[in-house]
Amino acid sequence: MKQRIRRIAVAGVAALVIGASLVATVRHSAAHHSMAMYDHQRTTTVIGRVVEFRWNNPHVYMLVNGTIGMDDDPAEWWLEAGSPSSLIRLGWSATSLRPGDLVSVVVNPHRDSSQKVALILSLTLVDTGQQLTTGTAVLSR
């Protein structure tokens, strides 16, 4: 009888551990998204000033008030990069960018050109010439 109770208790604990793992995995997956919304066959350059720099998991984001052409009116662009941990290995830090910094950012634009959202491939701080990359391969130029 004691062995049977022990087996039931072990099975119950195992079920709780497996259940908690599944919940954590599903929760993380729901917070993460695909990169399919970006056109990985096209690149463009956004030039402008940093408005906001968010050093958060799962992705680093920046808001840049900039243009992609000399004749374009400035617009707010949400630019996305990888995780902080992956960017640290490439020389980035939470203080790499500050509001007001003038940047030139090579990006993969959103597939819907009306969306001012893009995936960062590389970034240059115009005033210092410092270059940062995200490690994302550039497929075309």
C-alpha cells in the first residue's frame, strides 16, 4: 500500500513539473513572434534621430524619427533588433544609444510598405562613425 501511494505521489509531482514546463513554454512562445513580416530580400536605410531606445527582452527596439529618402517627410519608425544578450556579444549595451543621437540604420523593411516598422541589420552613429551590427545576414543590397 505504501509503495502504491508513493508511486501516485511521484506521478503527481511529475505531472505538475511537466504541466508547469508546458505553461512556461507556451507563455514564452506567445510573447515571441516570427520575423516573417519583414522583407528579407530588400534593404533600405532609415536616417534620423533616436526618440526612444528600449533595451528589453525578448527584443531591443528603438523609435527613430527619420526618412528613407531625401524627399520624404520624417516619420516615426519602430526598428527591431535581437535580444539584449545577443547584442551584448556584438558590442551593444543598454547605453549604446540615447534620445537625440543621429543614426543611419540599414534595415529589412516590413512587407507592407505602409508600415513604418523594420528589422535592424546594422546601425551607424553619424556623429562618431561607430558602427553596430545585429548579426542578421544581409541577403541583398
